[in-house]
Amino acid sequence: MVDINPSETSIHRVSAADGLELAVEVRHPAGDPTLLFAHGFGQTRGAWRGAATALAAQGYRCVSFDSRGHGESGRLAGGDYHMEQFVGDLRLLAHAELRKPILVGASMGGLLGLVIAGEIDPEAFRALVLVDITPRWETAGVERILAFMQAHPDGFASYAEAAEEIASYLPHRAGRKSEDQLRPLLREGADGRLRWHWDPALLGGLVSESERYQPRLMAAAAKVRVPVLLLSGGRSDVVSRDNVNEFMQLVPHAEHVELPRATHMVAGDANDAFTREIARFVQKLATPGRSDAAVA
């Protein structure tokens, strides 16, 4: 391991199995245990900045990354994205750690964790924190997210225009994002217009095939044996109470905590409560006499 000041944040470029480069951010490199943060579809590692900073200050090693096609990570030539590529990337980063990490996965990131922990590699993670995601979700909520992502293919003339679009999408949030906050989320094209950070090709095959994975995700969830915390948003339009109840039947050893004021964007809406729940869960894992495995 590189000897870095524990207070430092470092950015690394990690090559995936197909050579595509992933942007990986490490906070408190000497901390323990490791929390590996996997963001949702259309997000970046910046979605975890508040939580990762707070948890690193509590002594945890916090690793976040931009998924392929997002943020500062590479894009696929031809744009042929499929779930297996994302699964492979997350598994690679999990095994790059000296100790098994605890996965904190939001939406897409949580689903990838379920596939890995329940189907492909049960030893990859010490535990799972699923952030407002279950193997079955509410279609209307996902369609609202996709409508936002598809709404401005020609981009924006200014950061102020982009800020107004986000404010309309998240009306419960106070204020507008500043240019500094928006800069990591937008790219300036040759035409001078600002477009969202994600590869537009992500909205093709990867989206069209998502719902057909639900039976596979449910089967994987039923086989997860590590400790699980499901954090849901009380105002989420993606995960309903019925979805939660179904998940708890599939994974009866899981713990569920609802953050009543949060929407699907749990970390952004209720970061302090979100961070407290993760710290409580991690500390519970470390309680003497408690096994890492929830089920024999």
C-alpha cells in the first residue's frame, strides 16, 4: 500500500479487465474497515463526497469511483454497455482491497452488489449497505430519472441553465447548485455547450435490458449471506413499501431503516442521518462475538 498521509484524498486510474480506465478516489487510505461506495445510474463518485468525508474522519478507509461511462472514467468506443461490465468493474475494485470491503451501493451500485454477493462471488464483500434499491422497483420512478437524463441532448448554454434544470428535478432541495458544484457534472463540447458527464450511449442497451434482470436479481438477493442494511427514502418514488416488504422476505436477516425525509437521492437529501446509520451498522459488525456472516 502507498504510504500517504491519512488525511489526504488521492485520485487513481485503475484499468478494468477490458482496459477501460476507472477514476477511483481514496479517502483516509490507512483507515479500517474499507467502505467501497458504488453510485447510481447517471451519478458520479461526487454523490458520496459528504458521506465519505465524514466517515473517513471517523477512521474508515473510503473508496469511491466513477462507473464506466460516468464522470471522469472512460467511455466505451461504440457505446455497447452491459451489466456484466459494471459487475466486473465493481468486483475488480473489491478484490483490489487488502481486506474485504463493506459495499455501500446506491440504486445501480446496490444491484451490482447483489449480483456479486448472491450469485458470482459471495466472498467479495464483508457486508452490503443498499441505498434505496431492491431487486424489484417502481417503474414510474425510474422513468422519471431517465426522462431527466434524456431531456437535453443538445446541452445547456450556461451553468445557470443546468442549475435550473436540476432545481426543477429536485424541487425539495433548497437553493441552486453553483458553477463550482456543477463543473464536475458537465462537459463542454466543441460547440461550446455544456452536456451532462455521462455517455449518452448508456441510455441505450443498458437501460432497455434492465427490467429483464429482475428475476436474476431476486434470485441473487435470496442467496446473500453477508450482513445487509437497506436504507430507503420515505419519499422515494423508486422503492415502495411493497418493494421493501418483498426484499425483507427474500433476505430475512437484513436490517431495514427508512429515512423519512429522503427521496431516492438518500445521501444528498439526508446526509447526516445517512452517515450515522452507516457508522452504526459498521460498528455493529465490529461488536465482539458477532460473526461477519449473518447466515451459517
